[in-house]
Amino acid sequence: MANARTPRGRWVEEGLRALAAGGPEAVRIEPLAQSLGVTKGGFYGYFRNRDALLTELLDTWEREVTESVIEAVERDGGDARSKLDRLFTLVAALGDGLATGTALDLAIRDWARRDPAVAARLRRVDNRQMAYLRAQFSQFCADDEDVEVRCLLTFSVRIGNHCVAADHGPRSRAEVLELTRAWLLR
């Protein structure tokens, strides 16, 4: 009886988990195969080598945190405020998804500090996301400086929120994030 081949997507999922947990150094074929409970031979049916898998991981991350999110926001139409409100809700709901989680984002940002090709990709992704935010905020903010400040604050809250350990007095983090959202959309 022949064994069913491990789907390509399972290799990518396991690679994303390894990347989020330990950076690119943790993405190794043998440990991935062990995690999947298979031999490493099946890996080579999908990928030429480890670098090909790392490229696929970056492709997956880029697609899921950028184009898939923008497509989901745009699907229901509406004005810029409603699109941004939907974006904030969607991004919050993505939470710690496999390809959209904070751990993976931070691992890729750290990797970009050491790898010029990853840094170039990160810059492209960040610029695409910022361009989308600019396009939305500029629909109801006449001042270009105001637009840029709102974009940077939005982006910084998304990336840095999980790194901040500060208390907010009598307010919860969720309450402060909701106040931030309301301020950004005013």
C-alpha cells in the first residue's frame, strides 16, 4: 500500500511555524520532516532546496499580510473610513494566524536586519501597506502631514502593540486600542 504524499502546504505551514519560533536558522529540512512525521525525501518533490522553501515562506507571508488583507477590505466597498474600520477589525482578527501573526512578523523583521534580500522584500511589503493606508486616509484628511502621521501611527501600533508591556492606568489595552482607532478615524 502506497503512502500518501505530504501536501506542499503542510511543508509551508511547518516552515512558517519554525520561522516564527526561531528565525530562518530554525527552518531545516530534517526537523521539519520530523515535525510532520515523514521522511525528508518528500520535501524534494516540492522544493529544490532549503532556499526555495524560504522564498516560498516569504511569498506566503507577503501575500497573506498584504494582498489578501487589501482584497478582503476592498471586497465590501464603502468609503475610506469604513474601509479603514474594516481593515482594523480584520487585522485584529488575524491575530496570531500562522502567516499573519506577530511572531512571524517579528522574525522576518529580525531576519531583514541581517539579509539584504529579505530587507528589500520587507521594504516592499511595508511600502505597499503604507501606500494603501495613505490612499484611505487621504480620502478624509486634507493635510498630507496628517495623513502621514496617521499612517505611521496605524502601522506602528500594528507592529509594536505586542512589544509594549506598559499599563494604561484604569484602562485596559483593548480600551486604549479602541480609543486609538476612534482617534485615527475622526
